[in-house]
Amino acid sequence: MSTTTRTVEADQIRARLDELTVIDVRSPGEYAGGHLPGAMNIPLDRLKHALPALKEAASRGELLVVCQSGNRSRNACAQLAAEGIPTLDLVGGTSGWASRGNALDRPAGGPVRVPWAMDRQVRLAAGSLILLGLLLGVLVHPLFQLLSAGVAGGLVFSALTNTCGMAAMLGKLPYNRATSCGVDLSTTLNRLNNGGK
């Protein structure tokens, strides 16, 4: 069964945010750096594990899915729609929400230094690997240029499929999995099962 996703602007949901179940699909480190008020963190790579709780939450009211800029939330909404779970997708994500002057919450005891947004981490890693491949290709052996070609091919594939393997790998790094502020999936699922309380 497939269902649809509606996109919404920050201005459309601001007044009724407390009526929605807000799911933030960014990494725990990004979430700890600031999220929509009341949002619960379920990283995109753990979404399938949370499906039963999300189905139950959707039966009680609307789900709003957010990420940093809207790319991961779009992917999450597609996955949830394929499972018959209706969703709202926030245009512009958390960045768009904050740029309109809306407040962000941060968990108590959250990190002092917030990790970069995942798209920025991907750009840094991809650019560094491409430069490294070119540099080693000139200084050591031309075959090192295949590293640059491989990363470039991965970026093209990522754009065509709207997925990102590099983001999935970077999301597993310790600073992106920060749970020192008490943000973990089991806590989130318990909260979700209790109606978001």
C-alpha cells in the first residue's frame, strides 16, 4: 500500500506544531545541535526499525518529518509512504525553520561543539578525496586518479538516485552518533509509543 506525502512550509505549521508528531531524521549529533521544538530523533538509517512505532503514531495524528535541508526527510517520507504511513515534509528542513526566526530546542547536556550538517560533511569528504586522488596521481602514480573518478561517479550516482552512501558512512562516525545528551533510539521509541510525552 502506498500513500502520499504533503509538503508544508514553516509558516503553515508554526501555530499547530504541538498537534504534530515531529520526527527528525538527522544524525543524533546534528539533532543535539538544535531541532524543532518537540521533535524526536529517528536517524534515517534506523527508520525501518521504528516503523511499528511510527505506524502507531500516525494513527493518532499527523507526522511531520524534518532533516537539515529537506533531502533526507524527502527520502524518509518516501519510505514511510511505501509502508502506508502518511506524512508531512517540512520544506527547507530545520535550516528553513530557523531562518524564519523560529526557535530551536537543544537537549540538556548536549554537545558544546555541534557537528557540521551532513551535507557539509559529505562535501568536505568528497572534495578532499578528489583532491587527494589528483595529487597522488600527479606525485606518485597516475592510477591514483581513479580515486577521484570513483568519488565523482559516486556523486553522480547519489544525485541520480537521491541517496548518499557517503552520508550513511559518515553518519556512523562517533561525533555523528553522539548520545551523551540522552538522545538514543530506544528513548525516542518509548516516547513515541507514549504519544510523544
